[in-house]
Amino acid sequence: MNQPKTDPRIQRTRKLIMDSFMELSGKKEFKDITITDIAAEAMINRATFYYHFEDIYDLLEKVLSEVLLVNLDCSNYQHKELNEEVITSIFVAITNFQQSLSNRCHRGYEDTIARNIREQLEIIFYKMLLKPHPTEEDEGLKITAVILSWGIYGASVEWKRKSNEITPEEFIQLALPHLLPRDNGV
Amino acid sequence: MNQPKTDPRIQRTRKLIMDSFMELSGKKEFKDITITDIAAEAMINRATFYYHFEDIYDLLEKVLSEVLLVNLDCSNYQHKELNEEVITSIFVAITNFQQSLSNRCHRGYEDTIARNIREQLEIIFYKMLLKPHPTEEDEGLKITAVILSWGIYGASVEWKRKSNEITPEEFIQLALPHLLPRDNGV
DNA sequence: ATCAAGGTGTTGCATAAGCGACAAAATCCA
DNA sequence: TGGATTTTGTCGCTTATGCAACACCTTGAT
């Protein structure tokens, strides 16, 4: 219910760091962004960065997951289980996300982003697969999440090449009947 | 030369507070702006406000002087003494300042702003009058500063009524020959 | 008149943020 | 290759900020 209320200074500083990172991402490639840069842009001390993040990859991961989660509009998947409607909305979210990011970022960045998006998808799918099976810690569910995450992410890459011919919704729904042939029950 | 380098947290927080105040000024009248409002908007604790400012009038004063100083482009008056060119640039600066502020602020605000602008002008004029007379703490110079500040401020009020007929530069320069009839020396 | 609600300043204590310094690693460049 | 420069993590100590609580004051409704 009420988690212990994170200190407002923490919220503010984390936001400053994340915003600065996204701002810098528009000017430099990822490999050229240093923690010193970020601290200067965010007007915080470099040591403070390490108070909030392990390193720059940790920051990247958290920025991606946070922005992605916002795009996914939590209510859509937190309360439901995995079905056609949810997959469609997730697919639309990540294609939107990638497009908004590719406007904002330089080249050399995409691979890192791609890996992180897929990892986030894997986490999300696993949680949703777990919904109807709350008790069992099935290895099979983990593997399924891996496959789905790779599959959906790959689909988004493929869709980009045809983005002027077809909408994300149409695109993913061409495949859904083949992916989820069974009833929505178990 | 190098003053003791104010803590970056102080700079950041003061900026947050001042920006929030200007932001709120665009939405509410001055009398309706509370310190609680400002703290919320600035995402700082209310107690922190009192760490930086006496009260809301202290804040107003410092916002005005700071913005006004920026408009005056310090180099213009810090190194020179009072002459026609300087008075003209000051006059232009405060008319610009007032116009940009009247766009931003609601009614009921102007009197407070006016009083503060005049007080700032008085300080500035006194400093400049002191330049050629660095030693003497003349009461006469203080009174002169009072008169000039009221005069220049009143001129800016008067100019507003004719702002579509004449530029600030032209307006003030109509009066300058009568104000400063003597040579620019003592 | 009375009460409730909200804003104001202030305080003591807990904690995040700044600073300087440091060694280690990475990067640059001659 | 080597040496210089920059970046990275990390550390103790200081300082600014958050928080809860308080008394006091205004405002407005009953």
C-alpha cells in the first residue's frame, strides 16, 4: 500500500540525473557520455551520482525501464494477464518508444538500447505469465518469457522496415492468431 | 576576486524557488501566492524556503533585483559613472523589464513591483554617484539618488502611456539635456 | 462568539548532497 | 612502447535539505 515514501531529495536528484542523461543523449553518442558530463549537466556532484546508480549502464537501464513503463501505461498490464489485447498494446508502446528515442539519440546507441528493451520485456512477460500461475516458479515460464521478449522485440525491428506501409497494430495482429491459437484460458 | 564559492545546492535551490515564484506569478496575484505554494512548486520543503529568504517580500525583492540586474547587463554601469549614455541604458532596461513582467503577472502586483524597482534604482544610482566621490559619504548624494530613482521610475510610467508614439530611447533623451546641463566632469 | 482549517515562522534531529583527496583504470598521443 | 591526461569508484567530513511538531495568527463558516 504505502511504501516508505522516498525522500523528495532523492526523487529530485534522480530526475535531474535522468533528464540530463536524456538531454546529453541528443548531443553525443552513448559511448562518449561520461559520468562527469552528466554530473555537470545535472548540476550535482559526481559523487552523488554513485549514491543513486551503480554506473552509467545502471543509469541507462533505469532510464529505459522507467520511460518504457510510462509508455506502457501500467494499468494496461499490471492487472491483466497475457492476451492478444495486452500484447498489442505492448507492441505499440515499444514501437512508439523506439521512434521517439531514435529521434533523440545518435547512432551507436541502438544496440545498447535494444538489449535493454528486450530485457525489460522479458521481465514484464514473466510477471504476466506468472499471474495465472501464482504459486509455481516454473522454469518453463521463464523460457517462454525469453522467447516472447525476443520475438516481440524482433517484430518491432521488422516493423520499422515497413513502417510506411502498415501500422503497428495491424502488423502485430497479423501474427497473433498464429501465436495464441488456444483459448485465453490455460 | 574569488568569493568563497557558494555551495551548488544553494544556487540550485535558490534558482528553483525564484523560478517557481515567477511561474506562479503568471497564474495568481501576488497576494494569493503563499510560501506553501512556492515550496510545492519548487519541490522543496517549506522550511528550506526560510533557510534562503526572510519571507515572501524578501523573495520578491531579490527576484526583482536579480532580474533587473541581468537586464541592466552589469558591465554597463559597474565600471562607468553616471552620464547620459548610462541613464539611457538604464531607462531602456527598466521599460523592457516592466513590459516583460506585465505580460507575465496579474493585476494587483504592480504597486509592489514598482516600489521595489524604485528602491533598486536608488541603490544603483547611489553607487554610481559614489564613483567619482569614493571617499565622502555625502548625504547629498543619497538624496540625489532618491530623486533620480523616483524621477526615472516616474518617467517609465509616463512613457507607458505614449509607448506607441515614441521609443524609450527617444523619450528619455528629450529630457536628458535638461537634467544634466553641466559638463560630464564634477 | 466559537470552532475548524490553513498559512506562518521556528526548532531539533535524521539524511542526502557537496567537497577534496585518493588509487586504480581507461584513454590519448607522441 | 611509454608517459601524460582523463575518467572512475570510493572514502571521511562538512553542510544543506527534509521532516515532524509546535505556537501563533488569520480567515471563514456556523
